[in-house]
Amino acid sequence: MSLRLFDYPASANCYKVRLLLAQLGRPYERILIDIFGGETLSDEYAAVNPARETPVLELDDGSYLPESGAILAYLAEGTAFMPTDPVERAQVLRWLLFEQTGVMTPIGGLRFRLLTGRLSAEASERRRSLALAALEVLQRHLDRHDFFVGHHYTVADIAIYGYAHVAGEAGVDLADFPAVQAWCARVAGQDGHMNDLEPYPANAMAGAGRSIYG
């Protein structure tokens, strides 16, 4: 067991990595990081990831790989989760990039702020409109495709699923996006699928803890 994952159980970014590791059957050591207990603010953690975020994957050689999309791409290399065709590989990367800007930011950001009491009603509605726009992009693609790249389940699906499947916690009803809802069911039906995403703990609530998120 040479891989070590610096992990926060309530983070969908971290969950995506755990999901891929489970589906690959890769053993790893899980290092739990209490984000809101101030653990990412230490000098020791800054040496792991100067951005003070999770997840981070420690590789066999002791080097650190942050950013969930980069970790997914690394772990998927040479497996069925990453296509060998250059165009399909580029499409996987396209969706990994879109997930971070177009899915995580509106849906994940709204979910986090709603669940931890960081949003006013006015700000919540504004962010919800961005989440709906993101889901509309996914809906249009999935109207014509079973998965995001080619006809195969890849890390592009894992990345987007991490936040899309909890859109309900962001106050968005996936029943309004039937193609996305059906795709979530297809992802959940893949071999080795698991969901161990945990609720935010008490110290994640607004004003209760210390972190880069306030």
C-alpha cells in the first residue's frame, strides 16, 4: 500500500477520488484531514499542498499530487477509465476542466454554502440560477449520449457525478433534468460503485471552525 490520500469525508472532490480507487480496486492509506479544525492551515499541510486544499494524493515516490482532476487522470492512465484515442482523451480532459469551473463552482459551491449556513436567501437564488444553467449543459449532452465521452464510462463521468448526484442538496430537483437523472442511475450501476460521501460536520457550520473557507 504505497498510495496515501489526504482526504476530507464531506468533500465531493475527495469522494470522486475514493470512487475511482474503489472501482480500480487500488489499495491506499486514507489520511483524514479536518479542514474546519484548522488542519490545512498548518505549515506541515502547506508542505503537502500550498493551496491548503483536499484531496492530495501522495505517490509511490513520496511526491504530492493535488487537484482532483489531475488525480483522476493519473489514476485512470492505462485503464478502461481513460481512452487511448487522442480525441477521446482530449474530450475527457475537456469535461474534467468543465467540471471544476462549470459544475463544482455553481453546484458544489451552492451545496456547501446552503448546508453550512453561509448564504442569504438573495445570494442563494442567484447561485441557484447558475447551478440550473450548469445542469442544462449536462442535460443537452446527455440527451444524445449515455456517457460523457464516446460510449464508455470514464473519469469524466466520475468527476461530474461527484457533484451532479448531490444537486438536490443544492436545492435543485434532478427530476427537471431527466437525462442527467438517468445518467446518474447508470453511473450508480457501474461495477464497484460506492457512495461514502458524508454530511458536513458541526465544525463546518458558518463561524464554527477555522479554515481557508472562513
